[in-house]
Amino acid sequence: MIEIHPTARVSALADVEDSVRGSLIRVGAHSVIDSFVKVKPAGGSGDVLIGEHVAINSGCVLYTGNGIRIGNGVAVAANCTFAPVNHAYADRSRPIREQGFLPSKGGIVVEDDVWIGANCVLLDGAVLRQGCVVAAGSIVRGELQAYSVYAGQPLRVVGVRG
């Protein structure tokens, strides 16, 4: 189900897909979903709840997965990915695409008055507390404290599969 507040603006060039699993996608009052934003029900039945006065800029992708909650007054710069889901991969006898998904780490929560810089990736379990700023190019997979500035987390190799 898709609910868009009458004062919200969703670009005709955005792609907001309706869910076949019953996920709710809600865009709050005075929010703006820019051109080439993709909201994709995938990887779970979580809801995407976007608050009031939120700006999501071009090129962002939001998967429903285990759910995304975005508070009020949030600014999301271009080309960010919200991925609140994790593929299972431990069974070496089966392709990853056949293994389904791991249990939820709580989805993604973005509290009020947060600024997310360009090209960021937010993963399942990310919690961005009120007023924090996430620098461009950051990967967020845990909790960021209120009014903090997060300058990124470099990728690291965790292990070898197969």
C-alpha cells in the first residue's frame, strides 16, 4: 500500500513500487522524493515510513526489507542506498540467491533532523539518532549518537566464502 500526503511531492520520474507482501510505503507532509529515486519492496515485509519535511534526492534506492523509519526534517543527498536486509550465504552447497535472508537486525531508523551526505549506504540495524550528520560516502551499520558527525567506515574483508 502506498500513501502519499497531499502536500508531499513525488517526482513523476521517481519509481515507488507497491508491495505484493503488504508493506506500507508512506510519504509524510511536505516531503520531496526527487527524480530517479527507487523505492523497492524487496527482502522482507517491512514498511517504509517517511516523515514530514524530508528530502530524498536523485539516485537514492530504498529497499523495504526489514523496514525503514525516517523522522521529520531529514535531508538525504544523492545516490544513497538504504538496505535493511541481509542475504543468507553460509550454505556453500547452494547459490546465495536460493538461501533467502538472515533474521532482521531491526531495519533502519533515522530520527529527526538528520543529514545524510551523498553516496552513503545504510545497512540493516543502522540507527541514526536525532541531529547527527553522516559524511558523504559513509557506510552505516550500527548506531550513531545524537548530534554526532560520522565520517565513514572503510570496508574491510570479514572472511572468505568458499
